[in-house]
Amino acid sequence: LRVYFLAYTIMNQADIGNELVLVAPEGYIFPKECQNFDMRLTDNRQMSPTESTAAAYPDGFVFPPPGTMCTGFDNASVVIRLPNGSGLLKNNYTLEVAVENPGYRPNGTNIWQFFTRVENENGTKYVDANRSVTGFSLDELVPLRTDEGAAPRGAPLSVAAAAAAIAALVLAPSMMLFAPAPR
């Protein structure tokens, strides 16, 4: 899953317990151990020291900061916790994390939630929230129906038709509902 977002409100680096939370609709599962987790500035300005300085990032700026943790709960939510002393500036970010799609076409609402918060011993303070992000639709993949009896026995089969039939049989079972984000 790839999420592009703009942090409208900064997450103060002085706060302890800065977190990003993504909540999926019913049926989606984020595994306990995050897979394919990545977070970055969408514009990738931190890649070049010259551009980093021009964009007002400090020298040696690295995002995400070392120590950033991703935690799933084997349910529809995942939490990304920034290390103490780290926050988010107002910027465009990209978050990637693996999610298991439902094994069925969801019937309910297809609304995702995304918010940033500070979670520590003093309680929970919400920094920024979008509680109604319209999701993507899922289509159920059904087996390819073949009708082997349509051609008379002994009828010639062209090489192109044979290759297409073999490709359909080989590729159809291996297709995925939700492809992993390209790297």
C-alpha cells in the first residue's frame, strides 16, 4: 500500500511519542511485523546535499530518522512511531507498508483514516487527522472459464492461439489483488 500525504501541521520534535496512524476498513489486515515498510519525503530533496540546503533542511538531514518503528496489530491498524527528538515538518510524504486485502469484496464503507498524534504518559494529543479518505475498490479474481469442447476433435490449433491459452493458464492463478509497490 502506498499513501501520499501532506502534513498540514508540524509534529514538534520536542514532543515525545510522535506517531502516524493508518486505519483501514474492515477486512484489511496489517501484520504484526510490518513488511515492505518505507517512509520518505515525496520530493526526495534529502537525496542531494545542495537541494537539501536550498530546501531549508539541515546538513546531514535523513528521513525517516533512524529508529523509526512500524507496528501492526494483526488488525486494520498500523502505527509508525518516530524516535524521540524527531517530528514532521509541513511537507509531502510517502508511506509504504504491506497490507493483506480481504479475501472477499467488502460490503461496507470503503473509508480509511489517517492521523498524526502524540502518544505518551501524558495521554494522547491529535495533531492532524483525515478521518474520511476514500479507499480503492477491489475486484474478485475469478478462475478463467474454459470450454474445451468448443472445437471439433482434430481441428488445427494455431501457434498464437496455443501460446495465448498457455499464458492464460499460467498467469491467471498467480495474479494478485494488490500488487506490492514498485521500488
